[in-house]
Amino acid sequence: MDYDGGFHEVEKDGKLYLVYHHPKYRPIPQIKSPSSSAEVANHDHPPLPLFICPSVRWRKDYSRDSTLFLIKSSPEFVLSSKVGDHHVVLPLFWCNNKNFGRECDYYFCTKCLRKYHKECVESPLKIKHPYYPHHSPLQLYYHKDYTDCIHCGREMAHGLIYHCTVYQTFMHPICAMKPIPIVIDQQKTHDHPLTFFPRQSSLICNVCGFLEKHPTYVCLRCNFVAHRGCVESPHTIKISRHHHRISRVYSLRYEKWLCGVCRQSIDGNYGAYTCNECGDYYYAVHKKCALGKDVWDGEELKGVPEKDDIAKDAPPFFKIFEGVVHYFLHDDHHLRLERNILYDENKFCEACVMPIIEDEFYSCAECDFFI
């Protein structure tokens, strides 16, 4: 019999969370009286079934005709006469696990000798998720292409994912089962606590200025809205597209401005990053552009002396030999100096995102990279 996963409210250390449960694999704990025996208490944790290796599971439903196909098979192991189906995964318990007991973080396949997340192994076919309270449950799919997880923002390669067919969004299994704080107290983003608000489709985020189908938190006192991924945005950073540090602000001096990375318009009524030295009248960047993995090094610089930037700064390129350089944002290949004989409307500079109209430019012979 198939079961759907869901969430219930739990208080932990004085804070409320929405915590994932499954009626068979992660049942909701029952409150016991002090006189309850250990034997009765153990009924809260019935023995788990044997699970099948995820790599065997998705192959049962594999489709060559689509990059996204629905998983229909159960995660539980069923004895089969087929030799290839005998992939059983066993829970891993680490020797330094302080909470050694029934819980584990990983499973190990005894056949293919691979380690898998607990959430990926136990993933049910459907999860009723708080991010989409009025939609059908998220369904488990296998995705053969690259996409982004709506919860953590990281890129997902091929593998099992949960998919909302209404919003066309995706989540890792491990992200789909993470506890959701009902209230967030994040002073670096907002002065008041922010409350989880699942109806996100019509609210523009005050931090990034975009209308996205992302998990949302709100402050009713201030009419303040923030995506879950924007709540913990860094305050001060250094990016590869500008010489000075840039800092997060919640509005700009002008209503419209061009982003220093993508060259598209910024709505000045919402958040962005601006240069402390140049001012927002000269340089501003979208939040999502500033935090791109090819633009920002991932370091929060608030409280770090600016003199440290000088020691860390490296030249953007160094010469290999005459006419050939190595550019720091293109580690895979060297760039060769070329002359622009004919204008090509499909050639854009990777640094300023403007068409290449100069007489000379650098290009990569291995891929379409120009600067």
C-alpha cells in the first residue's frame, strides 16, 4: 500500500517547526504518560521495512522519451526472481554518532557499493508540502537534466526530485523533508521576526525585488516580504565585476537602474546591492546577480577590514605567451586575442554582457566564451 508523506507542527527549544512525517517510515510521535512502559513506547517506532537501492528503483520507470519521468515504484524492497533487482540498502551508523540508535543519515547499497541519503532511499511517491498547501502533493520524478532546487537554490543534476506540476518547481528529496521554521528571527535582514507565509505567488520580495514562486516569510507590522533564500543574504560582499565592495540595501535612490552584471533594469523600490564607494547613482546589482557562483566567492565581509581585500585580490588574468592569457573566471581553457573583422550579433562579452564591437577581444577556442 502506498502512503503520502506530510508535515505536522512540533515545538523544539521553544520554537515552532513544521516537521516531515510519514505514516510508515517516520510516524508522528505519540505523547506518553510517565507510567507508560518501554514496550508500549516502542510502538511509536515500528520496524522499518527493507528498502531498494534508488538506482534500481528509477530504472523500473525509466523513459527514453523524456528528461522528466514519473516514479511509480515503491521504495520498499520486494523479493524478485530478477537478478538485477536484488539491490538492498542497509542503514549506516557512524562510530562517532552521539545519538546512536534507530536514526541514520545514510543507507549503503550492498550490491553497487554506494552511499545514499536517507531521504532519497525512503522517498515516498507523494509529499503534501507546506510550500503548496492548496495544490496537489509533490510527486516524485527522475530528472535527466539540470535544474535548480527551490529550497536551497543549488543546481540539481540527474536524479530523484520532487516536482510541483502547477508552479513547475523542483526540490531535492532531502530539502523536501527538511523542517520548516514557522517564525524566523533574522536580525541582519529585518528588525522583527518573520512568519512563514505559503501563499507566495503574488508577493514581491523586498530583498531581491523579484516575484518568484519561492517559499516566503512576511512581517505583518512592516508589510515586509522575503523569500526563504533571501532571508540569510550576506550584507557586504566583493564580486568579480567591480573593484569595490558592495552592500545590501532595501531601496535605491532612483526608481530604475541598470544592473552592473546582467545590464537589465533594477526596480529601485526594492532591494539590491550597491557600491559603498561609488554610491547607488553609479553602481547597483540585482541580489541574484551579485550572489551568482561565477561572480561572488561566497564570503561575507561585514566586519572584515577592507585592507584584507588588497591581500586577497589577484590580477584578473595572467599572460601565458604572446596573445594568449589565462582569465580567472574561465579556468578550463586559455583565451586567445582576436581581431573583430565582422560584427556578430551573437557574440556577447561575459564580463559586461554587452555586444562585442571593439576591434580586439579575447575568445576561447574550446567553447563560446568571449571577453
